[in-house]
Amino acid sequence: MSTMKVLNQDFSQWKCTLCGVNLKPMPVELEYLDSHFNVELPACPECGQVLIPEDLALGKMAEVESLLEDK
Amino acid sequence: MRIAAGDSLHPGGYSLSAHAVRLAEIKRGARILDIGCGRCETMRRLHADFGFLMTGCDLAPRPAEAASALDCAAPLHVAAADAMRLPFADAVFDAVLSECVLSLVPDKDKALRECRRVLKNGGTLILSDLFRQPCAPPSASVAESCAAHAHNEAEFQTALSRAGFRVIHKEDHTKALRELAARLVFAGESASALTGAGCARPRYQLLIATTALQETISHE
């Protein structure tokens, strides 16, 4: 399955506090209740730390969790 | 939808299709009809992976163009056709594949009779689709959705028997339906067409059915 683009904003100005490197859009695998999704998220190219914006967490991700929990 | 689901536009995608044909023990070289073949991705991959002789039909205009655009070693046979009026002779197929299609057909009895007609005696119907339990009618917000057209499970079992099929295996793949709905959400689309609400929330089932050994049903 292809990597899905889930964000419209540009996070290239964000820096990893550990590495001091600008974040880049990278493929990330999300897992919840044995379901896996390949999405593109801003991440540090050095250490791999991923940024999940609050509106993504409270929006799409919360909706997906609810769907997978069958509530 | 294609971003979320890939080219096999049904819950479970090609993985479920491959699992289903293995479960049904379809032999290499078998002639299989894929009803609602869309872009023919499932047909192409089943031919490449299992050596089946694939034929497809779909209501979509000029599906042959989609077939010719694919990079496949063997030509695919594709017809623009209605599932209620299959343009094939009696008893020509070893198996019929129907994935998330019959729930959208207006006359399911007619479609199932056509499936039976084109199948050889002892042939196999591999069907995956949306099913719901009897409950209050779905709300207006999902009235036009796929969920609203989900089969009533008990009624569909009866329809299969009427058409001359015997279910030999049933599996629940509702997880695949939820995952497809989740992918739609990630892609920025609404998932309400697949999910419904309350007791109208559909399940996704895989059924393997064989034809009862009887005289071939003549074309009406």
C-alpha cells in the first residue's frame, strides 16, 4: 500500500531538539490494534523522531482509533 | 478512494482475494470470472500469481482500455456488462469472484442466478461483501451509502440457496473494512459510506459457496 499524505502544512522549519536538524517529510508506519498504516509525517532524518501535530492526533488519528475500536 | 484502497478497490485488497482463492482450492488453469473487475488489478495479479485464466466484467465504460493499459504477460478478457445479464454462455467458468459488488446490484436474486448459470456444475462462488444484522432502518445520513446497501445476512443466505448455492465456508473480515475506512479518513475523505451507524454498522464477510450438483440452469 502506498504512503498516504495526511498533512497539508509545511513543517520544514521545525528542528529536532536533539540533533539540531530540520524535520523532513518521511514515511512512517502507524500501528493500532494490529492494523498498520503507512503515512508521511515530519521526522528527523538523523534520529527518526516523528512529529505528530496536535490537530492530527485529535482529528484524523482520533477518528481512526474510534473506527478500529468499532465504537 | 484509490489512494486509500489501492487498485483493488475493496476491503482487504488483493491479499483477501489471494486468501479467498487459496481457501476455495481453485486449481491452476481454472477459468475465473471477476464480476466488477474495475481496473483489472485483481485479475492481473491472480493470473500472474496463480495461473488462472481470468475474465472480467464491469459496468464502467470501456474496461478493455483499462485492461490494455496494464503491463501483463497475457491478455485479459474484459467485457462491459451488467451482473444481472452476464454475456457468457452457460457453464463456462470454474469459479466466479465477486468482491464488494453484489451489495450494489439492484436485483441480487437475478445476479446470483446469473452467477450460477455461468458456473460449471461443482463450480465455486467466492464472494466478499457488506452484511448487516436485521435492525432498525439506517438513518437518512447513510441512506445512500454502501453501508445502506449491505446485505441482510439471513436473507442473503436464503437467496444463495434459491440460486442453487451451498455455503461451505464463511469468514469475518470486518477488520479489513475498518482499515479501509481508516485509510479514507487519513486520505481526507469521509468514511461514513462504509461505516453506517449503530446496529446498521456493516460487517464484511467472505463466503465460499459451491453449486449444488444439478442440471445446468438454462439462460432465461
